[in-house]
Amino acid sequence: MRNRVKELYTAGKVAVGPMIKFAEPGLVEIAGTVGSDLVSLDPYHFAIDHRDMRNMVNTAYSYGMTTTARCRNDPWEIMNLLDMGVQFIHIPTCNSAADLHALVDAVHYPPKGKRVSNRPIRFRDMSDAEYFAWSQTEVIVGVQIETREGLENLKEILAVPELDVVMCGPGDLSLSLGTPTDRYSDQIIELRKRIYFAALDAGKQICNTFRTTSEGLDQAAWWIEHGMRIVRMEPEYQLMRRSYAEMIQAVKQAGDT
Amino acid sequence: MRNRVKELYTAGKVAVGPMIKFAEPGLVEIAGTVGSDLVSLDPYHFAIDHRDMRNMVNTAYSYGMTTTARCRNDPWEIMNLLDMGVQFIHIPTCNSAADLHALVDAVHYPPKGKRVSNRPIRFRDMSDAEYFAWSQTEVIVGVQIETREGLENLKEILAVPELDVVMCGPGDLSLSLGTPTDRYSDQIIELRKRIYFAALDAGKQICNTFRTTSEGLDQAAWWIEHGMRIVRMEPEYQLMRRSYAEMIQAVKQAGDT
Amino acid sequence: MRNRVKELYTAGKVAVGPMIKFAEPGLVEIAGTVGSDLVSLDPYHFAIDHRDMRNMVNTAYSYGMTTTARCRNDPWEIMNLLDMGVQFIHIPTCNSAADLHALVDAVHYPPKGKRVSNRPIRFRDMSDAEYFAWSQTEVIVGVQIETREGLENLKEILAVPELDVVMCGPGDLSLSLGTPTDRYSDQIIELRKRIYFAALDAGKQICNTFRTTSEGLDQAAWWIEHGMRIVRMEPEYQLMRRSYAEMIQAVKQAGDT
Amino acid sequence: MRNRVKELYTAGKVAVGPMIKFAEPGLVEIAGTVGSDLVSLDPYHFAIDHRDMRNMVNTAYSYGMTTTARCRNDPWEIMNLLDMGVQFIHIPTCNSAADLHALVDAVHYPPKGKRVSNRPIRFRDMSDAEYFAWSQTEVIVGVQIETREGLENLKEILAVPELDVVMCGPGDLSLSLGTPTDRYSDQIIELRKRIYFAALDAGKQICNTFRTTSEGLDQAAWWIEHGMRIVRMEPEYQLMRRSYAEMIQAVKQAGDT
Amino acid sequence: MRNRVKELYTAGKVAVGPMIKFAEPGLVEIAGTVGSDLVSLDPYHFAIDHRDMRNMVNTAYSYGMTTTARCRNDPWEIMNLLDMGVQFIHIPTCNSAADLHALVDAVHYPPKGKRVSNRPIRFRDMSDAEYFAWSQTEVIVGVQIETREGLENLKEILAVPELDVVMCGPGDLSLSLGTPTDRYSDQIIELRKRIYFAALDAGKQICNTFRTTSEGLDQAAWWIEHGMRIVRMEPEYQLMRRSYAEMIQAVKQAGDT
Amino acid sequence: MRNRVKELYTAGKVAVGPMIKFAEPGLVEIAGTVGSDLVSLDPYHFAIDHRDMRNMVNTAYSYGMTTTARCRNDPWEIMNLLDMGVQFIHIPTCNSAADLHALVDAVHYPPKGKRVSNRPIRFRDMSDAEYFAWSQTEVIVGVQIETREGLENLKEILAVPELDVVMCGPGDLSLSLGTPTDRYSDQIIELRKRIYFAALDAGKQICNTFRTTSEGLDQAAWWIEHGMRIVRMEPEYQLMRRSYAEMIQAVKQAGDT
């Protein structure tokens, strides 16, 4: 079994799928029925109970999607996500190579890291040797660069060979830079570009999130043209908020006339 | 506490809100944050556990929305939904006045119906007399006309004074008429118009579901112009499927060039 | 997507998998990792909440297994199980052709039956026509003959063309025959053989449950030789109870010496 | 939207509500129906799953109550509680100003603290600037002083300007002082008074828990007279244990005569 | 294992315990820690998911309490409650001997009734013969008489030998008699006495619910004196509502002075 | 109430029970019905939600079994498990006496440790003094020695008087020693023997896990003979995987001939 996202970007192809924030396997199914390559879960910002997480990951497997998860840089949490079958772990606010080394220690087995012996039920048929090899090859390690400190240490972070994918969140970056109310300013846009291009130059993959609008598509197309091979679509709650809000406003207006 | 939907349509104003199919209170929150008047749940077609249902209804109250629920025409299920705080019950495939009388019996207390003594925690401060009066005034009774039999008995159904709202599903109507693969045919569209206008003529309110697209908006506006005061927006899964599918196709295309 | 069980027995091959009684998707995973063709769930005797059922079915899909479910002969419950993705519905205590006709009405769409319009998320990409055709071809209808009345009406039951699979439970059969404490008597064994062979003669498939012991294997092999193509293994709780009980007794004995 | 507890005590009025220990939203409803200003949850001592916590908080919003939560002094847990809509965070066993600074860092956004960018769904309509301002003004920071160390560092703790409310648990205080079996001793009572009056002198609010008995009411009245403006009522389990135990004893006695 | 409630009343002793309405096993624990003989659950009026019900029943076993459950007069639901380990089933609104016969059919195995073959995990070590005998002896059958029709048919209902316990709800009785707002009128009180004494005369046990107040205790003592041996205490939500409401009012008053 | 495991091994008798990995109380029931003395849960490697954990522990109490739990060496998690009623806490990968001292601090109240004031509902009837004494006497502290570091510090670990039970996992030991693919090598077997005998020599109890096979029984008997008094049986998933896999292979073979 290949990691579908890694298989795609290694072949130069684009992997795409939505962020899903709510702990509801049915939303994962939606991602699956439209042909997503990945579903991007977020136990960091939308805390998810273990039972729900397990069911969401298994549902993703039923559609052949790679589950990605953003989580705390904590060895026990990372171990559990991997033991549920997540194949792409990324942490928010990576500030230093030390942060990244801790992540790598949690993701990989000795000698590369310090993950302890266990694995998903789904992989129980493999021998120890086979599973350790699979895990070392297929599991993707990602970081978000989104603080002043992370920017300052970008070079040393990108130098870590076990790093696979770089992301960048505008909200925390603007908070960190002291401009909390302007996450879409030119300064933030430029900084994010700098981060992404540095990552590509260092031979890493990059991943960004785009709205499901024509503007979002244009941005995605621009980034694909410049080397991005992992495209995340906006989360269900953002899509729903925008679409329902516009419709309600128009319907109310129709009702008032 | 007024039933917000009834209050609006009684005043000639439009009530609007989405259908939510998955048993996830966060999706109800989305409906609430964009100013929906109602959230339309579906324990009939997407079976929902009691705990989840209760949490979704309470979440709707936290945004001042009316919860509507489609359910089996079963007195115990209807009693439970009302005892959780649902304020608008409607049944699918209403075939006869007898079906509707059974629904009314389940919704209303004696002497109007046969509901047994209980109520939501939220209404425990009312005296029995107050709550029975509130319930009789505020709870909305709705039916879907969506079978050949329902069409044939439309007149007697509309003659039942306790009926408040009429709906109509194209899928089951086309199944019932022996044209299962053409739910958007001219014949179905005409039949649905006939049902809706007959309901309006009988002094009932009507409710239909519309996509959150410009085409859906045009249809909604047309119906509002013709008297509809309850507008449901397409469910989360339909909106997500369409938006994500279009984006994925475009992104993949961008990746291939 | 084919129904794996139907595909196998239609090709003359044996489909095999365990009964799982507890509402735990991890147990479905166990079935999947050992190569089961089916997992046999039991919302009739071990009531399962909707959320759990959905997660178990989706987990079964992630291993390519067919989910079978035993349930009440109730149209709403059957509709919901089918709308979750179950592909094999069977009812206990089928006493008459009327019972079976009610089951067929619940399982199949018009004109064959009366199922109303809906389907699993997983099948949303099909057109209505495609899904109705898929459902009519792939969904398996089964009954348990396990009462005196069912025995008396066996011929008329077997004459219903929409019946696919026949099963037979010894416990209820012995209760029904007034010999409640002897479910493995020669009389019961003979009656069950009579039922199974009548079913095979009528062109139906048959399915029985066997222990995971050498004795259970011998029985399974005998029945396979005589035409059975759906083999269920004993449920987790029976296997665990026997294995743990034997070990505890032996360990306690070792401790006492 | 104001924090109802802060609004009340700022205006010199008393805020009151029960502690609820079990993870059951219905118990939150009880608090709401009797006019509580707050419901005091305890994910520290009665671990609560994320889904349950979210539902309890949303239920509290449906009654306009402020949810308070006692939790570990851990930035991720605090962030999640705030992102669910909790408006009053307090930690047990605050031993030093350093403990409190860590709490403040977790509760407040830069530059006051280090909370990362996110918020409850309920506040998504605010701009970043509005929400950061709201959060800084409305979220209440509390500590429990209940160790020898906390007592020793009381002055420096009270000197932290971001501290809003001081509490004090007798059980851990007596454990810490080496008198574990006497949590209601005169020594403990005096120490708690000292803590509370020092807090009031430092311009902080204070909060204590009282039984729903005439003795509890007298104590509450005394404290209100001396400046306390946040009154918590004993948890459901204590009230139920006392009331049911007394009744059972009396009923059994009646049965024996 | 004896049914503790039956063992007590058969010996002329009083069995006592609370009604618990919310689906929270912790509330069952409270009942257990204060020495309750029974815990009275209500899947009829406070719908409870299967997983929650199972956990509540198992928790009751951990304290040696008998679980009673009020439920619909539906064979599948009753079977499931018994298969979870409930030992006392009672139905609301028993209107006739036919209603009661349906209940008996659902509770007892052939030849006494029609329950199908299954049992709680907890009883798996018994042989079929042992369990059928245990079930026939120990499971308690109860009805609520609370309608005009039930009153009229009281004699024939009490004549059914399998009936063990009679209850009577004032709310539905007053609704049925056309005096919905006066459930504590003299008329209702007299009717309930008539029902209870008729039941005692017919050799049945009776069970009523009392508040945990001195007034409630006096009423309980009176009934015990007159033969009642099953005493239920008011549900958690009523006790909490009364106690918290009184305290809040007093505290607010203290704050205002 | 005695800790059944401690009571047995203190009397020189063997305590036995299965490891249960899935978060399903029904599996705990299986352990109970076959007479297990303990059920060994694993919130470390199979993350379990709080609600599920609580229900599993209460179910174990209903059968009089001791619940053991392996968890992170984290004071909050350990406190919560103890407050749910777990009576035997053990940590994986104990590398030093410092690790063990942290565990003891989390398990025991002052002055022995630093556990804060709380307890299971089930023990609320005890006075503080009684419960603290009970806890100090009955709760079992265990460690797994399974790293090179743990081996090197074995002597100092065994010298800690509060340590009760020593275990040893082969998988992590082989990972730690750089032979990840050979967990059943002679080297590992010898090391584990060395650890166990050193523990016995130091006056500690030991505990190992055995398959429910004749080979597993022989190994258990050998260890019992050499002093082991806590015998764990393989987890449900391993037993099920082996039994079902063998049966499937044989059935498929029977089907092919």
C-alpha cells in the first residue's frame, strides 16, 4: 500500500483534497466520493476524540485516501495517530530544527527516531521488518512555518533531511509579527512566498489551502505552476459559511421586495 | 418563546435555513452563525442517535433557530423529538388524511391529539396549562406529498385544519409515478407546482429546498414571489460535493498542463 | 462495485467471515485483516446505535468486505441499513411468505418493492438509474427459518423468487418446538438439514455458522461439499469465552499444584 | 456578547450557578432552567471527552450562561476550551506567579500572551481585531490557591494584573499542609479566609462553593456581605448523594417499623 | 443471582431507589453509593441510546442494584432491555388486558410468552434450562394505569397472573380525564388510591414516586404502612431543579441587600 | 474492598485475566463471565476516550475484577485513571528510578507521593482517612523494563520500595537493542528471564502475557512454577486474528476441492 499523496507528488502530479474540521466521518465520505487524494484532519485546532479519529481514518481508507493530521508536537499523540493509520503528520508553529527533530523522533522508529513498537490493525499482516520499512518510506513529515522564530530558523529547518513538506499559516504569522488583524497583507503574502520558494529550493514539497472559488482556483493554479503538488481545499465550515451566508442574504432580500 | 419560523411566515416574512444531514452539532452552529432562522434535520433518512439529536437541538436553541425534523409517522418518535425541543415536525410520504391525523395525534395533546404528558427540560418552568397552550400554538405540523396516492388524496389532506406546511420531494414522486430515473422532468415539476399552489389556496404554508447557486436563488425568488415563506437551502453534503468536485477537477486539470 | 459475497457464491466459490456482535469497528478490522469476505453484524440481537453501525459498515468497506445485517422486519430499519451501505439483509423468524414479501418490499425499489428514494453517500456518483439497477442486482435478501410456522410454510417461502439465502437458528427452533433446553438434539439437527436441502433444491443459497475448531471445520467442510457457499464463523464473544475459559482453568490448575 | 459573570461582578452583583461534574448536557440544562448565571465544569477532576465538552458549552450558551472550566495548566488544553467557547478558565494548585504567567500566556493572544490564532465557531462573524479585543476584555482568568507553596507565594500571585478571580480548595490545602483527614478544621478555615481577604484587598474577585442547605446559604450570605460576587453551588453528585441518602435511610426505617 | 427488588418485597421489606432520567452512568453510581436497591431508568420518556443503556445497566450491576426500565410496549425493545440485563420492565398507559398480554409475551419465553432466544452476556454461563427458569422467576412485569380506559379495564388487567407491579402516573391520568392542568387535584389523588388499593387487593405489588422532602417522606411512610414495598425517589432533574432554584433565589436576595 | 489481584498474589495464588485492547465494555464482560481476576486495559497503545474508559472500569467492577491500565507516565492521566477506579497502574519503558519515582508521585497521596485530592464515586462513602489508607495499601504500581537504559538501571529501579510488579515487553526491547525484527530471539528471551528473576529476587511480583494455546499454557505453567503470580492472556485481537485466520484458510481450502 502506497501513500497516495507521496506517490502523486513523487511522480510530479498534484494531490488534492479538503480540510475537514468537524469530527464526523460522513464529511470524510464526501471528500472520498468526489475523488480526493487526501483528507486533512485537524486534531490540533478542533480537538477530536480517539474513537471519532479512528472512525474518520478508517473511512478515509475505505476511499483510498491518505489521511493527514495536524497535531501537537507530542510523541504520544503522534504515535497514536500513526497507530490509527494516519500517513502524514504535520505540526503547527515549528520554530526551530529542534522542534522538527522532536517530530521526526516521534514519527520514525529507531534508529531514525524513537517511536515505540506498535502499528495499525490494518498493517498487522506485515512482519516487523516490512512494517518498519513501509513506515520509514511512506509516512510524510510536515511543518508549518508561521512565527518570527520559524522564519529566522528557516534555513536550519529546511536542512533536516527527514522533512518532507512545508506549510505556512497566515493567521499565526501575522499574530507573531505583531500585525494580528491583517493576515492577508502584502507583507504576509510576501513572507509566505519566501517560505514556500525556499522550501522548494531545498527540495521539499509544499502545501497550501485554497478556497473553492474562481479566485482560489487561480491561486492554486499559480502555485501548481510554481511547483506545489499538495493542494488543500478550504474546510467544510468556511465553504458552508460563505455559501449559506450569500444565499440567506439574497433570499431575505427577495422576501423584502 | 416564539417559534421563529411561524412568527416569520405569519408576519409574511421569509424564514430560511439549511438542511443538515450529518449528526454533527458543529454543522448546526454553521447554520446559526450565518443568521439562519431554522435548521432542518432529517432523522428519517439519516438516522440520528438520541444523544446526537438532543445536542443538535440544544445547539440550535443557542442560536435562536427553530429546529425542524423529518421523521417516521410514529407517535413515540414524534413525542421524543418534541420532548427534545423540536418545534416543527414533518413526515415523508403522506398518503391520506388518515396519515395526517395520526401525525396530529402524535404532535398535539388532548383534546386535539393524543401526545402523552412530558416536555423539554427547557420548558419545565412553565405550568402545565402554559406549556400545553404554547405547544398547541407554536408547534408546526408538516407533510410531504410525494406519491401517487398522496396526489389523489391531496384535497382531503389539505382540508385538515391542523396541517400547517406542505412540502414535496421529487425523488419519491418520480419513483411512485413509475419514472424513477427522471426526478427533474417537466411532469414532476408541474405536479409539484400543482401541489404547492393547491396548498397555498387552502391557506397552508409551503416549503421547498433550493441549491445555493444563482439558479437556485432564482427559483427561490420565484417561489417567494408566489407565496412561499419557508426556504430550505440544500444540505451540507450536496453543497460540499458540488463545490469540492468542481475544484478538484479544475486543480487536476491545472496539474496536468 | 460488486457484492463480494454474491460474486463468490455465484461463481461457485465459498464466502467466509465472522459474526461480530459488539458495536466496535476494531472488531470489523480484525475480520478484514484476516481476509474475510464478509462481516456479519447483528443489530437485531445486539442493538447497535446508528453512529456505530455506520462506522462499522464503512470500516468493512475499507477492507472490501460485504456487510451483512440481521434486523427486524421493519421498512425503516432496513432502509437505513441499506442507506448505510449494508449489502445483505436477513430477518430472523421468517414465518410465512407474507413475512418475506414485507422484507422484499423494504429492500427493493419500485416496482419490485417499496423502498423510498435515498442511498449511501458512497453511491452518490451513480445516476438514479445506475443505482437502482445496482441495488436490484447486488443486494442479497435472506431469511432465517426457525419456527414451527416457518417450517410449515417453508415451501411457499422458498417459492418467492426474490429470496436469495436461507439460514436457520437452532435456539429459536427448539424454543418454538417446545424443547427449549436441547438446541443440539438430533431432531433439531435433522430439521435444519431438511430446511437447508430444501433451500438448495429450490435454487437458493444457504448459510450456517461454525465454530473455529476442528469440529467446526469438519462440519463446514461437510456443508461446503453439499452446496453451502456462505460460511459464517462464530462470533467474537463465543470464541473469546471458550478460549479464555479453557486457559483460565488450566492456569489456575497450574497455580494450585 | 458580554461575559455574564464578569458583567455581574463588575456591576457589584452576584453571579451564581452550580458545579456540574458529569459529562451530561442535560445537567447543564438544569442549571439553565433555574436561572443560573454560570455553570462550572471540571475537565480537570472529571475528565470529559471533547465532543461532550463542546455539547455542554453549547448547551450553556442556549441558556445565556457563562461556562467556567477548571483544567490543567496546559496551553493546548486551555486553547481548546477557549476555542469551544468557555469564558472563564481556572487552574488548580497555583503555586507561584510562574504558574499564573503560564496560564495567562495560554489564555491571552499576543502581545499579552501566546494563544495561537483560532476561535469558537460562534465568534466567526467578528473580524480578527474585534475577536482579539473581545477575548482580552471578557475572558476571566482564575486560580486556586491550595498548597503551602501557593500560600507562601500568595503576594506575588496576587500582584499579577491579568489575574481576575481567586478560589481555594480545602481538600488539597489540608493534604499539602500534612493534615489530610481534616479539611474542615479551624486552621483550614482560617487559611482560606486569609487567602480570600488578601485577594479582595488586591482588587481581585473571589469564588467559593456552597451547599444548597440553610447552612450553606448562611455561609454564602456571609461571604457576599464581605465582597464575594461569584457563588458556586455544590455539584450534582454531592446534592444527590446527600438527598437520596437521607431519604433512603428514612424510608428503610419506615419499612422496618 | 436474585432480583434484589423482588427478593425484598417478597420478604415484606421495602425496596427503594431513585429515578434517573439522563443517560449518564455516573448518576447510576450515585444511586449505588447511597445504598439504593434499584435504579429506575426511563427509555420511554428520555430516549436513551443502546450503548448508554448498556453502560448504565452494567454500572447498576456493579452496585448490586436492580435496573428497572419503562419502555414502549414493543417486543423488540423489551427483548433488548432484557438482553442487556434489565430485570423489571414496565409500560406506560396500559389500557387493557390485551396491552398487558402483549407485554407478557415480550417478557417471557415460551410457553408463557414469545421472547426469542438470547440473554445478557452476564448470564452466558447458565444452561438454557437454568436461564429460562431464572428469567421466569425473577423478571418483574409492571404496568402504569393512567388513562380512563385503563381505569375502566382495571379489573381485567389485575386478573392477569403474570402481572407483578402496578404504578400510576398523575400527569397522563389528568390529561386523559380532560383536566390537564390539575395533576394533583383531589380527584386524581383519589383515583390513584383506588388503583393502588385494588392492586394490593389483587395480590400485586405497587410502586410510587416520592420527593426527597419531609412531605415526600410522610407520603412514602403512609404508603409503606398501607402495603407499598417499592419506593421510587424523584428523578435527579426534579431534585436538582428544586434545590438549585431555592438556593439561587436566596443567594440573589442576599446579593441585593 | 480488596484489590483482587494483590489479595491473590499476596496469598501465593495466581491471578489471571486477558488484555483487552478495544474500547468496548462488552469485551470486559467476556473477561468477567469466564472468571478472570483482572482485565488489563491499554490506554497507552490503544487510546481510549474518557467515557469509554469509565464504562469499562465500572463493568469490570460489576464482575469483581481488578482493572489494570498501562498509561503514559503523566500525573494527570494517572490521577484520572485512579479516580475512575483503576487499581493497578503500570507504565511502559521505565528507564530509571527517576521514571519510577514520578510514577509513585502520581499514584500515591502525600506524604508518599503527590496525588491530589479526589477519588472514584464508588469510594465516596469512605472518610478521607479511610480512603487514603485504602489507596496506599491496595493500589498496585508496575513498570515495564524494555529498553537498554532500563536494563542498565534495573538494580536501582528494583530498589524502590513502592514498586510492586515488573513486566517486560519484547517488541520495544528488541527495538531498543537495535534488533527490531527479532523480538523472539534467544537474546531477548534470555534478557527477559534475567529481568524477571531479578525482580523476583528483589521481592517484586512479575507479570507476563501468554497465548491461549497449549504452547502458551506450557510457558505460563513454567513461569508459575518459578514464582509468577500475575498471568495475562493475549489480547482479543491476537486471539481473534489467529483463530479466524486459520479457519478461513481451511474453509477456503475446503471450498477449492
